Amino acid sequence: MSTQVTASGSPIPNAQDSGAIARSSSRTTAVVYCEGNFAAVDGKTANGLVRHSEKYEILSVIDSSKAGLDAGQALDDTPNGIPICASLEEAVACAERVPDFLIFGMAPSTGMLSLAERRIMLDGMGRGMGLVNGLHEFLNDDPEFAAASARHRVTILDVRRPRDKKELRMFSGRISAVTCPRIAVLGTDGAIGKRTTATVLTAALKARGINAVLIGTGQTGIIQGARYGVALDAIPSQFCSGELESTVVDAFERERPDVIIIEGQGALSHPAYLTSTFILRGGQPNGVILQHAPFRRTLCDFDQIPMPTPESEINLIQTFAETTVIGLTINHEGMTDAEVGTAIVDYQRELGIPATDALTRSPDLLVEMVVRAFPEVERTLVAGAA
């Protein structure tokens, strides 16, 4: 049985305890609001949910700029049957029922709702839908939203809300008791595909028969249904290493995995998004897979700052922490397939490590990247089959 988690890594109360709407016959249904941003950088929560969701059945995406398209087609050129609707009203009509939840599917740098977005969220509650909110703004603390929640008897899930400060955990050194390989998927920028690569890698390892556990470190992974997760950017910095360490230890003790994959956040070199420091210190990964967008010239929220090179980021990571970068994965934004192929060959030659694209190349290449660095993972599989 999977354990759903809050931003702090603690279990979410079950539906009966929390008052959340639940259906016994199917997964919880949801519509994702992503106006003007689907398949773009700030729509990363919606993008991730369209690609993978264990917790919610995604019925549609709301984005009037792409209304009428198939979400999978718009995102990855592969139809998946999830329609893009122009409005909340259209999304409810398309579903032919009131979905259980309205998910806010964007990750703006402000971390706050605009006035127009507030009206949409309140409209959803008025229709009988709960809210899933991954922003830094906690809607349960907003008097207008709290009143609407009580009036319409619907639940607001503030995914990033950490546990009480008195319950936050400091780094203890218990990470040394985790004996399986720990691999962090880090990047050269924010919103560059680290979570997507980590999700694809974890699924590919499981398909090979390897017991892999994914540690989510941001709101999207938790909304997708990560069994273990902590929204690091919502926790006071003094406790970030300890919360990440404790989450990894919990996963190891409960699951006894062959390998643990840790989703990265921001970039170690990034001047604004520094969560990678806590992942490297608290999780102490044995290996790192680095995600890079070759055609991205500047940091996505800071167009005055040039992108770092993979070489410079690898040097920084391996200087900052006792770990090794074992492979490079590519975000193919703005690239043709031929350009992706050329970049893979060039990076492998320049860096001396395997390179691939998690979305356009076989996921088996990701597995081989891990097995090449940690042969014991494959030996565990062979021993188990003997």
C-alpha cells in the first residue's frame, strides 16, 4: 500500500480523516488549470501530471491558448486522450461530472495566485471541487478560501505546507546506514526536466525487476503520488538536510530498495534556487545524473544570466560533494531529433560519461547508465532470479 506524503514527508490523512472526496471504484479525478502555460516552463506541474500521475486520474487540462488539442500531442507529439479545454466550465462539461479536484498546474516564480487565478479556484470550489495547491501561498490560511472550503464542504490540499517547526528533523548522520546506491538527478537550471528524468529512470529500473524508490523533493512529484517526498523549498534551511536525510532513511528502512533515486531541484550553481545543496548534503548521493538543455542560453527565470556548461556544473558538484557524475541527460527543448543525436555523441566524447535523452531515447539507456556505475544493482537482480 502506498503512503502519500505532505511537503514534510509525513503521511497525508486518509479521505475519511481529512474530509477529502474519494471514490472507491477508481482513482481520484482531477482537472489541471494551466492557462497560457501548458507545455511551457511555468506549466511544469501540469506537464508532469499529463505524463505521469499515480494519485489522480487527469480528465483534462485548462489552457485556452491550446484548447481543442490533445494534451499528449501538444506536450510530446504523442496523443494520450487528455483534452485541453478553454475554460473550467468546458472542462466540467467535457468530464460529464464534477471532478473531485481542481489542480493548480503552474509554478510561477512568485509562488502566488493572481486575482484572475483566485477567481478560477474559487469557482471550482463553488462547483464542488477540492483544490490541490502546490504554491508557496497556503490557501487554507486565506480567509476567503477557508470560508469557501467550509461552505462548499470541499478540501484544500496545500502540498508545500511543512510540518510544524517543532517536528522538523535536523541532520543526524543516519544517512550512513543507507547501504544501497543513492542517485540524485540534478541539473544546470531550474525547470529543466530533472523530475521527468527521475520518474522515467525509476520506472525503467522497476521494469527491469530492480527495486527502485523515487524520493520527490518538489510539489509536482508529491502531487503525482510519490510515496516518499518532501517539498524542500518550503522548509527553513536549518532543517532541509535533516528532512531530506530522514525521508531517504524512511524509504530505505520501509522498502529495502536496490537503489534510491532522488529528484533534484534548481541547480548547485543557480543564484536563486539552491536546494541542490541540501540534496547533496542531506541525501549524500553516491552518484549524480546531470540534466542539461543544450539550446537554453540563459537561466529560465533570469535572462541576464548565461547557462552554465555541463563541464562547469560537473566540476562544481564533484568539488562540493563526495560524489561522481555518472551520466548526462538532455532536455531537447528547441532541438530536432538529429540535433539531439549529435549532442549525445558530442557530450559523451567531451565528458567521458554516457549521455541520453529520457524522453526521445530508450529508457533502457538510463538503466545501463546506472548499472555501469553501480554493477551491484544488476548483480542483486541476477541473484534474486537465481
